[in-house]
Amino acid sequence: MSEPKVYNFMGRRHLAAAFSITLLVIAVIALAVRGLNYGLDFTGGAQIEVGYEQPADVNQVRTVLTDAGYRDVVVQYFGNNTDVLIRMQEDNNPDLGNEVLDLLSAERNDVELRRNEYVGPQVGEELREKGGIGMIVALGLVMVYIALRFQFKFAIGAVAALIHDVIIVLGFFAVTQFPFDLTVLAAILAVIGYSLNDTIVVADRIRESFRTIRRDDPIYLVNISLTQTLSRTVITSLTTLLVLIALGIFGGEMIRAFAEALTVGVVIGTYSSIYVASNILLAMKLTKEDLMPPEKEQADEDEVPSWLTDPDDEKS
């Protein structure tokens, strides 16, 4: 009976490493040179909600406000095509909502003001700092969990893969200059969870292969582990991507950035769970001895009570 086919994933590990390094360099340069295009959640500004009786044209609303001199105007549907959310970089002005309403009423008279809010820059800065701290804490807890659950080398590989995914997603937003708001931050935290789940499944299979298969070849053992989890990884990733694509197309402006960030994260997370984490394990010289459970110590004869071994103490 022929052995099941084993895909040689690790035969391309050097090419995968070069690809990952290239993506990371591009991402870091983009973050350093261009930075993230922070949305009003982080920079502060005005949020105005208006409602129409008939479906609104967000492009027309954006054009009217931009022509009027307002800065960084973002217009999107809010729930349905008759509710419109307007965000702009403006100072705190209680009359701003009425000013916007007057401009829009000149185009159409079926519009009403529903909300006029202002997000201060201090609040935005606090959100940015706490969001960054949240990601760092999440990565630290992941490293501790995997070190306890598996082995320290697995923890390094998993956290390196997660950092790899986060930096590349951030780099994507730096390159494209898509708005980076709280929904994108939530998507990045979701990417950490998704990628971690995939990495743990692969790590568990690698550990079992090292313990149960007699062949002492780390590359073969990693390859057979990745082959055994491949169908599960592909099915999970494809079904997730189908949902995210549907959200990006039909979910409206409010959820589009979330869907974009998660789509990039799922693709990169699937790749990193196969090539980044496993590649690091091989680079750190993972062996069977690292994963073998500790043998129970045999009791020494000196520790055995003398009355069990000394015939003179036996009772007649």
C-alpha cells in the first residue's frame, strides 16, 4: 500500500522567507514614510447624521460639502441608503450641523438633521494609545499561553507569525491610504485571533507528528503535519473569505474598511501559519527531544523503606 502524498511545503521555505521579508520591508517603509490615514475616531472632528425621505446620493453630498470648503469630508450610508453619516475635520462648532443642513437643503428639501457630534483630538489620541496597548497585551498573552500549552519554540514562532500579519495589514493601509478607524483596529485584533487559531491547529499537529512518527527528519515531519491540516486550512480560509467579500460588496461604507482589513489578514494569516511559524521552528532546530514528555523518575532503592528490603525485619 503506497504512502499518502506529502506536499513539500518546506522545500520552498527560503523563497517564502524572502517573500515575507520583502513584504515586511515594504510595510515598514510605508508606515515610516506615509503613515496611516487616521480616521476621525483617532484624529478628532465632527460627525453629522442626516436623513432623507428618498435614497440619497453620497457623491453629491460629498461634492456639495467639499465645494463649500469643508476639510477631509467622508460621506457614507448609515444603515440604509436614506440615512447618511458625514465626517469632517472641523473644529467644535455647535452650529455646524445647521450649516450643513442649509447647504444640503439647497439641493434637496427632503433632508433633516438627526445628529451633530464632535470627537475631540484628546479622545482620539487616547483611543489610538489604548488600541496599540491592546495589541501588545494580546500578543504577550498569546506567547505565554503557547509556551505553556506547547513549548517555548512554538511560542516564538506563533508570536512572530502574528507580528508578521499585523505589520503587513498595517502596511497595506499605509500603502493604500485607506482610512484607519476603530473598525479597522477591531479587524486587526480579529486577525490576531484568526491567525492564532490556525497556527495552534498546525502546531498541535506538528507536536503529535514529532512524538508519534519514528522518522527523525524535522522537514519531513513538518511537511506531513502541514499536509494533514491543509484541507482544514483551505476550507476555513475560503469560507471566511466568501463572507468577507460579501460584506465588502454589500455591507456598505460603514463595514467596508473592516472587511478589507480582515480579507488581507485572512490571506496573510493563512500563509503565515503554513510558512512563517513552521519556518521559524525549523530555523530554531526543533527536535523530538523538545517535545517528548518528561519521563517519570524511578524510585531509587535508597528511597524504599528498609523494612521492605531488609529480610531481618520481616515478621514471622
